[in-house]
Amino acid sequence: MAEPINVKRAVEIATEFAEQIYGSGEEGALEAVQVEEVEYLDEQGKWLITLGWNEKGYKEIPSAEMAGIRFKAVRTYRVFHIDAEKGEVVKMEAADKS
């Protein structure tokens, strides 16, 4: 049995995967990528890495105009399930960060 990857490597794998899937095309790299949550499931041998990043463009907020805030960055959150032995993403799902 191989030694499981560490959390730093798991985050790198998740970030690289997100960049490949969502950061390609004319818009380029993802903006403001942050690690939101990290969890290791020993019995399943996998890391759960939650990343968040800003969507391209902004959401208009008409009711906030009086406060001088007219637009708000829209965040996307995804949970990446990473096999700790193979070091690869086996599942990705939307994270509820309402």
C-alpha cells in the first residue's frame, strides 16, 4: 500500500483540476482561488478539498446602490474528492455555501 498524499499535495491537485476544468478558454485563470475546507476520510482513503473562486463578471445589486456597492463578485464553491493513494480527483461536486 502506497503512502497517502499529504494535504498540501491534495490542495494542489484540486486547484490544478479546477483550473483545467473552469479556467480554460478566453477568460483565463480562475480569480481569487481559496481553500475553504479540508477533510481527510481515513476509512475511505480520500481527501475532501473545498475550493472557492470568483466567477468572471459581477452580479448587480440594485438595493445596495445607496451604500455605494453596486456590484458584488459571485463566488463558486466546489468539493473535490481526491484518492489519497493515487493522487487523483475521483469526484467533484457543488458545495452549498449559501
